[in-house]
Amino acid sequence: MCSLERVGDVYILRFTGDLDEHRLNPALCDEIIRNLAIVNESDASALLTTNDGKYFSNGLDLAWVNQAPGSVSARMQSQSKAYFRLLSAFMLVNVPTVAAICGHAAAGGLILALAHDHRHMRQDKGFVYMSEMDISIPIPPRVMSLIRCKLNPRAFVETVLKGTKLTATKAKDLDIVDAVHGSSKETFDAALAEATRLASRRWKKEVYLSMRLTMYPQFVPRLEGRL
């Protein structure tokens, strides 16, 4: 699941459990969204998202889709709606958001990282990877709108159309992440330092959110089914 703690003016959202792949099912999505609401309602000035273990997130929880009660199609629809809500919630956080990717970020997990304003990644272990082409699951247009906004054409081809597993160094070369670091600790420390610097600016929350939404004007309405 996840935890939320405050360090100075920065909230740290952590996907917990060293052995967990942090796969996104409706329960986890809703827990994260509740924590994001706490951030929005507080006087904190930045959010840092990170992970325990070897995965930042391995994407949507397909095991939950196949095992939970009810029809598979109904569970997939429920999971998709929860994931859309989660991405929208991250885009609506009213402070700067920084991701410390301390492990693999695959499929929906990579897209979740892209929903942050800034991204740091550990260099010694971990890949970013869009698996949808390999497992023959089309990316929904609502989600594709975020990917197209956040990735340059070269990065889009490598991740989405080629399904390439990218090291942190290659992800940095393609501007998927902003900085790479030698270990999980170094990645977290650097991301926290950036979040702390951003928090020290104490920008007005409503202005910051307005700027982000103006930069990506169609994304949240698409996720919410308004476009």
C-alpha cells in the first residue's frame, strides 16, 4: 500500500513493502487519492513520491482483475476508472510534484511517474518500460493524451511503439527523467533536495495548479470523460 509523511514543507508519499511490485488496483488508487487530498488541503508546498523495494510500480494489477469477484470485463472497467481518477488526481495536486523512481517503472507505473512535474531515477538498477505492445493491450486514448504531452517523439517511439526497456541513463538521454543517480538513497536524497528547493519558493497553490493545467489543458477533461 502506501504511506504519507511530512518533512518540513514537503510531503513524502511512499509505496510501501520491499517485496511489493506496487501494482495499481482500485484499493491502492483510492488510498493514494485520499493522501493527495491531504496534501492539497495542507500548507505544505511540494510532494515527493517514491517507493520501497525494486519496483516504483509495475503497472495495473492484472491479477486483481482476474481474481476479484465479478466478471473480468467489469473488473477491468472498475480498475481503469480508478486509474483514470488517480492520474487526474496527480495532475490536480496544487504543489510541485517530484518522483524518485527507485526501481522499475513499467506500463501504468511509468505513466504514473510521467504524471509528476519532475522525475529522478536510480542508475544502478531498474528500467522504464511500456509493456502494452508486448502484451497486446492498447493504451486508452485518455491515457495516451498524457504520454503524448510528456514524451518527445523519439521517446514515444522507443517506449510505446518499440516497447524498449530503457535504463535510467537512456531514459535521461530521451528526457523521460530529469536526472539519474547512483543508488536508491542518492535518488531519494536528490529528489527530496529538489522538492525542498521548490517548496521554499512558497508559490500560491492556486497559481501553480493553474499554470500546470494551462500547460496540459485537455488532459484532465479527457481523463474525466469531459472531452
